[in-house]
Amino acid sequence: MPEAMEGPVPYTVRTLFNEETTVEREIIEHLKAAKLGWTWRSRDYLKPYRPDEREVLLLPLLREKLKSLNPAVLTSDARVDAIITKLRGCRDNQQWLAWLKDGVNYKFDAAENAQDVRLIDYEDIDANDWWVTNQFSIDGKSTRRPDIVLLINGIPIVVIEAKTASRSKPDWREGAKQLGMYAEEIDQLFYTNAYGVGVNETRMMYGVPGRRLQFWLQWRDPWPHEIDEFDEMKVSLYGLFDRGNLLDFIRHFIVFVTKDGKTEKVVVRYQQYLAVKDILNRATDLTLPAEKRRGLIWHTQGSGKTLTMIYAARSLWEDPKLQQPTVILLVDREQLGDQMDRELNSTGTDNVHVAASKRDLEEKLSGDYRGVILTTVHLFEGMPKHVTKQRPNVIVMADEAHRSQERELGTYMRSALEGASMFGFTGTPIENDDHNTPKAWGYVKEDGKIERYMGRPYTVTDALRDGVVKPIHWQPRVTDWQLHGTKLDVAFQREFGHLPEEERNKLVNEGAQLNALLYHDKRIAQIADDVAQHFTEHVQPNGFKAMFVCREKKAVKLYTDALRARLGDELVEAVISEAPQIDPEDIKALYLGDAKRKALLNQFLIPAASEADEHRDKPLRKVQILVVCDMLTTGFDAPILQALYLDRKMENHGLLQTIARVNRPYSELKGHGLILDYYGIFDHLNEALNYKPDELGDVAFPFEAIRDRFRQTFREVWDIFPEATVPRDGSHDAFITAMTILRDEDGAEKRFDVGYRNLRVMYEALQPDEQLRDFIRPYAWLTK
């Protein structure tokens, strides 16, 4: 026998890394700290508070808090029992969150009026009991023990599922997926839920349990605390679980959005919350002069500006310092007004009046209307001065504030609303030579200089990092017919160089040259052929839709006809502004009218192939390509759009807003938005965008980058299975060896899952690219 080792063993491990020691305990210790102020209760401590493990409400504590928060209403045990019975009988999360926000309106006796019973004290945070527990065992369809549960006054509000990075699946996603499973198996825990959290040692993500993981987000600001931004998990922890913030979320920043008959819960994003707090801080300080109650907010396209404005309107309306204000949501065109109106309706926002005319708007403002008014800036034209009598509790929030508001119409608006707070929102940065926008909306600092942006801008780079938008890739197409810059002269010489000099001289100016080429029969036909082929091979098979953006109504007519001839009338629709006094008859034939246009834009959001019962009476869902020139390039939010075919000159915010139509997340197959450039703009992108490079970031990436990324990702996935040990011979032994690698090698299964998912998205986007030829069989091998 070998001799026993003498002396102490030099290597000792007291405890291995695990979820409880490295994540759960860390979170609980921070929650217990004075900065956050939660009280930890063990599961043994909580046993007397629950009659059984099916019950998730801590009934004795809830009973005590109901009495203390409502002494004038709950004057007997019978009344308390009535409220608890009502609460225990509710299985609807939307109703529960409404009760948490506003209280339970209850009629105790036929002879009494209904009264509100508060569940939470929003004025005195410390009047509530803030408890946190772990391993909270619950009986449902099966017995589960969520890692951490946070309760306010005995009501579970947040559930946290922790994972450790020392396991083979270290991702927060595993925690989020587990919460989705809990939402089905122990659903009673989620009736009262504000949001769920998936976390490991390095990252904390929050979202709605059961919702797709692409909609889970990271909270990236610890306000009102100071935390080193390097510790991302801790930053999220302090931002999400500051007690004041959490009450604010419940009260103002969780909405239920109903669209197409389906209701989804939406929880605020960190940049939205911080922007609203900035607005509130300025607008509610009525001791400040009007020029200091203003600011310009830059949140990039697709980051939720419209919802930010709705959050702000709700918060302003309910702030007691403003004494029931007038909140004006200002847009510069009817199309954006329609979108804002839809969002207000879909979120159930109350007290909203949509101005129908100049007279209607003036009557509301002069009549001291209190609530939210949605209007276009055009309705202020000619309005008298001081219509709102210089009231300081009038707040204007303008969408796309870099446009017409600072011109003549803006002058009328500012004169009528003198004394109001003014906040502008923009989805694009301020152009280098734009001095009017900061002057019109910017905060005047103590040194007399004008603030460029209020708060921290939310840039394209930020949105891409957070997964709020998808990257945009661009690809030049039919390059012989591109007309931007010097390409115009080259194309003109090729097509018209054979003409006699006298005929060429008639076309010498740039406008005549452009028109002659832009509407050349051969050019229209070649581009239409290319669009039809690309759409049917790359876009349509994945269930996405597209938009064709051209120069003017004449081009819309030509391309609509050409694409219908190739794809069918049902698939292609033109959307243009209607000016019957000046449009020729062939253009009038494209008119849809307001009712059909609104129906089309709503139904366009539905997959064309959907046979769901609720979609069968919506025939316009089958439209898959919209042809436009002066509409839908801004404000049209359609996540199903993946491809935008561009054949017109654009620049600055117009170009940025147009290409951003394709950057909204949709499904896992939508890894990016795609711009097909027929005009040649993207070859000179820097010339078309007059912005500070450090503000703009990367707005679009060459299509070739997808090919490079595909090759790189393919190699990474392929190399998971070394050919020396996993021969590509289709044998049973090779299959078992590959499965063994995924099972036994640390991280191999996750690398394959993530890598193959990305590979599939890029393969579908590239196909039938000739450069895929050498990958067809290897890709099929990985797929099998």
C-alpha cells in the first residue's frame, strides 16, 4: 500500500461555487443593505404566514397592512376579510397591477358609496413592509422553489431566478426560461408579478416571464445610487430594486398594450425611465422660468420614443405639483398622429383628446382643458397669443422636434403657449450645421449656453448593444443604373451618348439627365426584376415583408405596375399622399382613401400566410410590398419589415429615419434589416450624413460583412467537432461522437446552440448567394 501523505493538505476548498453562494446570497446581502432597505425573511420564518404552500400571499402581514393603510375604511375585520377574499380570487395580472397602483375600489354596503382601499403607500415608502426571501416553496401543477421572491406588504412583486457561471449553462437565459416554466406550473405566484429577473454573477436581465427572451433587457443605470459601471449585475440590481424606483415602475411604468386582439405587458426600459425623470424634474419645478423648463431628448429610432412620451404624459398628469396639467403631444404630420393615437389607445391611456381642427384645439386650450391633447403642429397656424393664459402647468412634448416646430408654425405654437414647458424628442442626432433645434428646445444653462441634449442620449450603438434594434446591412444593386454623384454622368453617356448633339443638349442639366435615366424603361424593368427575384428568394420565404422607396408619385406608379406584373396585384400596394387638385388621373388611381389606408397599415403587420381565425377577415394582410415616396418613411413601426429597396436621393435625418424602418426586432430569423441600394447613396454614406461621427456611430454595415461573419461563424461551429474524431461520413459512430462532445465538453452545447442559430439566420439571408455553394453540404451536415 502507498504511504499516507504526512502533514496538512496544502489545498483546501471550503465551499464550491454554486448559485446560492455566488448569486443568491450576494443579491440578498445587497438588498438588505441600508441603501436598498429590504428585510430578509427565511422560509421557516414565513411558514406561519401561509396556510399552505399553494398560498403565495402572506395573509397575516397583508391583513395588518390593509388595516394600517386604510384605518378610515377598514373599520372591522369583516371589511378586511371582504378585501382579502377579493384579492385571493383575482387571477388577472393586469387587474392586480391596477389594484397595486390605484387601490381596490369596493362597495361594502348598498347604503355606502364605493371606496378605495390602498394596498401600497406611495407617499411614505417606510410605511410599507419590504421583505425578501429565498427558496420560497410553492405547490402548483408541481412543487417549485423560486430562488428569490420580493414582497411588498405580503404581496409577491418580483421573482428572481439565479444561475451560476460555474455551471455548464451559465447564461441568465436559463433563469429566464425557468421563470417562464414557473409561470405555467405555479401560476399563482405571477398574478401579482411586476416583472421577472434572470441573473448570474455578471449579468441581470429583466422581463415578462413567458415572453420571448429577445424582449428581456438589461437595466444599465443604478440611479439614484453610484455604482461602478464595470459591475453590470450590481448596476442592474440597484437600479431595479431601489424601493422608490420599484414603486415608480408599478405606478407609472408598466403598461398593457393591446394590438390585434392580443394584450402584452410592457415594462419600461432604463433610458425611457431616466428621460421621464428628467422631464419631471424640470416640468414640476414651477419656480423656474419657462426657458429652463425645457430640453431635447435624443433616443435613436426604434428605441421606444412614442412609449416614452406616453410614460411621461401619465407621470405628469398624476404629479400633484402640477395640479392636473395640460399635456400636449405634438406631431408634425397626420401619419405620426395616427401612430401616436393608436399607441395611446393600445395602452389604455385615459383623459386623451385628439384635436379635430384649429377651432377645436383653440377651444380646448382657451377653455382650460386639463388632460392630454394630441395635435399636429399645423393646427396652431394663426392661433392668438397667450391662449393658455401663460399657465406654467402646460407641458409640450414634440415628436421629431428637428422638423417644422422651429419654423413659422412653431412660432404660432410658442406664442399661444407662452409659459409652457417644452420638451422635444428626436430619433436622430442634431446635424452639424443645425443651430435652430438646440435653440428652440434646449435648456439655457447658467452660463447662458444652450444644452445640446437633456440627459444621456440613447444612440444607435446603445440600442444595438441592448438588442433593442437590429443591425442594418446594405447592399448595392443593379449598379449600372445607380445615379448618385458621378454615376449619373456615366449612366447618361452610356444610354444617350449615341444621340445627335442637339438632342443631347436638351438633357444637359442635371435634373433633365436624372429624369431621363430615372424613368428609363430599361432601368425600371431591370430594377423591378431584381426586386422581385430578391424578395421571393430572400424575404418572402422567411415570412417578412418589404418596402420600396422611390423619388415621387410618378415613380410609385411605374414601380407598382412593374412589381404587380411580376408578383401579382394582391402582393403589392402603393401608399401615397392624396392631392386630387394637382395629381393626374393615373396617380389618382392609386388612392386608397383614409379608411382603406389605415386598414392596410394595420393589417400589413400581420404575417401574409397567417390563417389564424382572427386574421381571416383581414385580406390586406396579404400585401407584402409597400411602394412609397412621401409616406411611411418616418413613424411607421412595422417589425415585420426586413427589406427596404431604395431608389431615391436622401440625406441626414430623412435617410436615417427611412432606413430605420427595418431595424425593429421581430423573430429569431430576423437577424438584421436590409437596405438594397439602387441609387448609390451608400457608396458615399458619410457625405449623406452631416453629423458628428462620435454621436452617430455605425448606422449600417455593408452586406459583405454578413458573408464574412457567416464564414467566421461557420468555422467556429464546424470546429466544435474535430474531423479527426468526428468523420463526416454519416455513420452512426460519428453521430454518437458528436452528441458526446455536446454532452461532455464544457460549454460545447451552448456554443453550438448559439452558433447554429446565428448561422441559420445568416444562411437564410444570403441564400441563394453563389458564395454559399461550398457550404451547402457542410451546412446540411450541421443541420442534421
